[in-house]
Amino acid sequence: MTRQPPATLVVVAALVAVALASPGVGAAATAVVPAAAVLPAQPPPPPPPNPGDDELERSRQSVQDRAAEVGRLTARLAELDAQAEQLQMEVAGRNEEALAARDTADAAGREAETAAARAADARAATEAAGRAVDDARTRIDAFVGDVYTHGLDLGPLGLLSRATDPQDLMDRARLTDALSEDQAAVLEQLQQARIAQANADSLARAAQEEADRRRADAEQASAAADSAVDEAVAAADAQQVRLDAVHTERADVQSRLDAAENADAGLRAQRQRYEAWRAEQARLQAEADRRAREEAASRVAQEAGPSEGPAPRRTGSAAIETVIDRAMAQLGTIYAWGGGNSRGPTRGIRDGGVADAHGDFRKVGFDCSGLMQFAFAGVGISLPRYSGNQANAGQLVPISDMRRGDMLSWAEGGRTHHIAIYLGDGKMLEAPYSGASVRVTPVRYGGLNKVTRML
């Protein structure tokens, strides 16, 4: 797609064309039109945000601190997880113990119930045996009393009352005695049975007491086991609360870490965009400098023509543009401390310090005052070598009155240490310092103390 020229360029081109067409206006007249007027500089786009190194360092430190905190909390979580698992195992163990204790208590309860039933049966048997003995003794006593009181006819063998002689009577008496003895034997057997039942009852009661004791112990053990389970569950719950709290804290720190990382990434992305913008501006500036240098060199070559030797002294706007063209033609020339003179760049010299560290004595270029000598030599002005003397070589004007082609100088402690050419529109051209090159840059007003007008 073909780009249309800016409206300002079209207007200026039209004015130039009219001027060229006017009578008496020749090529020499056009030489005074500065290149900046023909091709007005477009303001560069504003730079993207550029976070400072301190801000980037604080951001990086914040990420590191939060990452360390997340690591610490992660280790704490692992520790708490292990403790929680151990507590859960203890809960499971206590539950098993409680189940065993409840089983023992249940078995003891069943044994106690069985013993109680046996004791009740033994007690009932003993009571029945006692009643049987008492009933038998009552019947025997009644039988014997009736026999001796009323005779045999009143007893169960009343038929013997029919005995016919004494012998028969004696036989009947012996039979009565035998029957009484049989009754007594039965009574004795019943008495022995009652004693046996009483012993059985005593043993049954003792067994029941032992069973009751064991059941009480088992129930106490079961209650203790249940209490241990409750304690273990409470400990596990408390541990889970601690674990949940650390989980929450870790999630919060992780969230802050994510935010810090995102912010840090945003800052570094801003720095990258700024660096890319700066690189692009440097490329554009280098391209503009190249074009300006070539155009300035072309104008300088055309103006110089075939003549040799020092240029004649000139003044006026055309001379100002010649000075600027000669300086602009050196854009990109390396800085060399002590380098440059009225004829062009030269090898630098040693300074025993910064310049030597940059190897200026091996470079061919300009320092700030060497560039001034070369620029003004094109209009026949011979400047001294030292920048302080150059600053006093012409008319001093107020800083507020500076104009294109003036020399600007900076001082520290009353001693001039730098000098440059003012281009207008707040820009200047300079050979700045070791490691840099001749460049166009905004005017630095800090430390600016003199404006010297040579033309």
C-alpha cells in the first residue's frame, strides 16, 4: 500500500517549488533551508511503562518470599498429614480395643445372667428340699405320736390290732419300730439332700458374685475403652482442625504467590515491551541519523566543491546550516577522548582513567570539543581545543534566547566539562562520552551554564 506524504510535507514542498520558481532564487538560496524544515520530525510514540530496577527487584523478592512461605507451609502440611494419619490409626486401634472390651463385657454379662439363673435354681431347690424335710418330719412325728398314743389301730397298720396273742403283738411292735426307722432314714436322706442343695446354693451364689464382679470389671473396661475412643476421636478432630487451618493458610499464601507471580510477570512483560520499544526507537533513530548524516554529508560535499585549504569565514543562516550539516555528517562516529580536529576525526589520547578503560587511545573519533572544531571549521571559524575556551570564544547569550547553531556548555565547580551544538526544538548534537557515539539528544538543562553564539 502506498503511503501518502504528510500534509505538512506537501505544503513545504509546494513552498519550496514556488521559491525555486521565483526570479533570482537559485540553488544557493535553497541551501539555507534546513532538512528538518523539509521533513518535519514526527513525534515518537510515547514509551510504554518501564518499571524501575528497584520495583523489579522488590517484585522478584516478593515472589521468592511467598514461594518460600508456600514451601514452609507445604512442609508443615506434610508433617500435619503424617500426624493426622497416625491419629486416625490410633482411633482405629482404640475402636478395636473398645469393640473387644464391649465383647468381653457382653460375654461377662451373659455369664453373670447364667450364674444368676443357676443360683436362682439352686436357691429354689434348696428351699424345696427344706420344705420336703420339714413335711416328712411333720408326718413322721404325727405317725409316731398317734401310734404310741392310740395304738396300732390308729396307725397305718391298724389291721395288726387283730393280733391274737402276745407274740403277735410283739411282732406288730417290731414292725412299727421298723417302719419308724424307715421313716427316720428317709428323713435323714432328705436332710442330706437339703444340705447338698444348700451347698449348691452357696456355690451358685459365689459363682454369681464372681460373674457379677467380672461383668462390672468388663463394663468398666468397656467404658474406659469408649472414653479412649472419644479422646482419640477428639484428638483426631483437633488435628484435622489444625490441618484445615494450615490448608487454608497455604491456599491464601498460594493465592498471594500467584498474584505476586502474575504481577512480577506483568512488570517483566512491561520491561520487555519497553526494551523492545527502546530498541525500535534506537533503530529508527539510527536510520534517521544515517539519512541525516548522508544528506548532511552530501550538502557539505556540494558546498565544499573542488576548493582546498581553510574555508572562508561566513555568517548568516546558510553558515549555521553548514556548521550543523558538518556535525550531522558525523552522526554515529565513535567517541574518542582527545580525538577530532578541524579536518575530521582523529585517534584519541590517553587520560589515565575512564577513556583508557574504554580504549579511546586506540579509536578514531571525536570528543565534544573536537566535534565543535570540525563543525565550525566549515565556515572558517577556528575554535580552540579546550571546551572551556570554546565556550568563551563567541557572544554569550541568555539560555532562554538560545537558537539553532549556538554552542551549549556545561560546567561543574566553575569548570566547563562538556559542549554541544543546539539544533532547535529542544534538541542538540553532541559527542557525549567514552563508549558512546555522536548523537542527537534532548537538551539537558541540568548544569547548563553558557550559550555561546558564533554566527
